[in-house]
Amino acid sequence: MKRTSMSCLLPLPLAAGLLSACPAWAQQAAPVVAPLATGEDRLDGLQRQINEQTRQLEQTRQSLEQQQRDLVRLQSALNEEILANARARGAPAPVVMPVLGQAPVLAAQNAPAQTTPPARPAPQPVGQAPESDSRPPEVAQIFDQPGVLTPPGKFVLEPSLQYGYSANDRVALVGYTVIPAILIGLIDVRQVKTTTAVATLTGRYGLNRRFELEAKLPYVYINGDTVSREIFTGSAQDRVFNASGNGIGDVELTARYQINQGGPDKAFYIGWLRYKSRTGRDLFDVVTDCVTRCVANTTGTGLPLDLPTGSGFEALQPGVTWLYPSDPVVFFGSLSYLHNFKRRNVSRLLVDGQRESLGDIEAGDIIGFNLGMGLALNEKAAISIGYDMSVVGKTQQNGQDVAGAVRVTLATLLLGGTYRFNDRVSLNVALGAGLTRDTPDVTFTARVPITF
């Protein structure tokens, strides 16, 4: 008769106690009945999963918001660094900020299954500075005030050399007329030729993204030749009077601050304040070829034996510079006002060592305006063209206009170019042509900014 294991098929509480009493073969064949999970346990498990997924989604949302804030900050910093030059290459500016609103591309449902997961692309750094060869060049500087601020923590040392030449013809009529076209007196015809060379060492330091300081130390060499002939005096030869001077010029200090954020198709505004000292030797310190002519008669030429290297007046000049990028060019310009401070109890030195008292002297103030545009030819070279104009007021002596003082307008047409050798060194040249008689006929300036 066949044995059965029905005696071991007992409920779980009894089976747990009697299992040891069953034979070995019955223990192997006897199944263990597990209790069924209740509905409450399943609901608790699902709730825990939902809570965990909700927590992960909240962390992802917070991380995404933080990344968006970081991207906005990096984009703002990049705009301030390159200013308007990203649009000056003649090509669309590269996208430096990813579009976060685009939905991810999903694979089709019927796409074949892959045996191995696809390789994940390496993450790209956000806000990384462009490579040196692809970075757009700065606009070629043709005016004295640069438009691009120095990056924070950087120092720019800029040696420069400026050459200028001017020639003026002057006819002086001293006498009276009996009838028209008949003059009784002296006709003095003069031609003045002036050559100047100014070597300047400029240093700029960026304190932060919007503020920089600048200092200029010029060394001036100037030479003047005056050719004159007094007509109706019996002289058939021209008289040449030569004078020259060299030395330290007027030291300058300038502070610049970027007023707004700006960006592509948005103007940048940079306010600046310039102080000009009178460290150079001025007109009142040089010896004048004048014994008594300056006071009573015609002894001496009345011209300085040495030419001054400074203006002789301290000055303060506030101004604002603006840049507006409009693909493919960048427009720029500035507006300024220079005020010369009055000097009291001024006297000039004569050839015999005496001093001639001139009283209070105040040089005329200057209103300056310039306008230009720049275009980059490639990643290393750029050109600029511009117009610079200054209106100089009358000089006053003891509260009255000096005899013969007139308002003077200086106007110059400028053409410049720049070439960037690397990230640290560039060469900038500018050529100016005078448009009025009082403006130097030609000026040539070469600058070599070096970044540290």
C-alpha cells in the first residue's frame, strides 16, 4: 500500500510545529503556504514610490533653475567682455547660450531595440571663452579715448608714438590806409612750420567688469620754423627763426565706468572723467625773445626761444563714449567738455631775465565731438574711419578777451587699422588729415597695447 503525505498538509501554524515530526521525504514534498499581501500594503508601497518620484522631480527642477541662472550670468559676463565686437566680423554671431525651451527628441516606438545602450555624448562646458583664433577682434582705435574697457584684474601697457606736422601762412598789416589799396606802414608775411613727436606710455587696469583706471606719461619733442620777410623795408632775404623744445608733457589720469549692460543691437554707454596736469614746461616758463617790444616798442621778435611741452593749465574733462553694434559694423563716438582752470598772477620770462606780469589768464574751454564706425575684415584685422572735431573758446586775460583772440574749430578725418598678433599683443595705427587751417595738416599714431 502506497504512503501519502496528507498528514503533513496542515495549516501553517500547525505545520510549523509538527514539521519536525514528519519524515524527511514528507518534508521535501510538503508545500509551505504563504499569506497573501493585503491591499493596504500595496497602497503603502505605491505611495512611497510616488513620494520618491516627487522628491526627485523637485530636485531636478531646482537644479534646472540654478543652471538657468548660471547661464544668464555667464551670458551677461560674456556680453560685457566682448561688448559689441561679436557683430563686427561680418558674419552671424555664434550662439553662446543654449535654448532650454526645446523639447528633447524622442525615438520612434517602432524603432528596433538596441542590444547595447547608445554612447552618451560628453558634456560641453557652458560659457567657455572662445578660442584665441576665433575670438572677434576689437574695433580699431582711432580716437584718444578707447571704447572697450580692460577686463577685471588685467593690466594693459600701451606704448605709443604720434607724429604731427602743420604749416600756416600769416600776413600781418600794421599801419593805416590813405585811400583803398594804399597802405602806409609795415606788411609782415610769415610762414610757420611746426613738427611734433609725442612718445606716450599708457597704463590701464580693470578694477572690475565695469570700471577701469588709466594713467598717461607723455614725452614731447617739438620744433618750429618761422620764415618771415618784412616787405617795404629794403630786405630781399627771408629771415628764419628756429625754436625747439623737448621734455615731459602733461601727465593725465582717467577713470571710466560702463553705465549699462548693452549687447548686440543695443548701445553701450561708458562715462569717463579725465584730469590733465601741467607737469610740462608751459609758455610762461620759456624765454621769450622780447626786450621791450612786449611793453612798448619793436625790439625783438616776440617769439619764444624754446617751445613749450605743456599747455600750462590744469584741466578737467568729463565725457561719455557710446558703441552701437549693427551687423556687420560697429558705430562709436563720444561727446566731451574740457574746462581749463584759471591761473592767477601769471608772468612770462624775457631774455634779460625780467618778468612781464600778465595778470589772470584763463584758456578757453573745449567742446569735443567725434563719430566713427569699425569693420572687422577677419579674426585678426579690423579697420575704422571717423571724424573728430573740437571747438576751442577764446582766451581771457583779467576777465576780458585777449586782443585778437578768436574761437577756433579743429577738425580731423581719421582712418585706422588694427592687427592682433595674439591674445596679448596688438598693433594699432591711425592716420589723420586736418580739415581746417588751425588743425595739423597730418598726424600719424601707432599704438602697441600689451595685456598682462
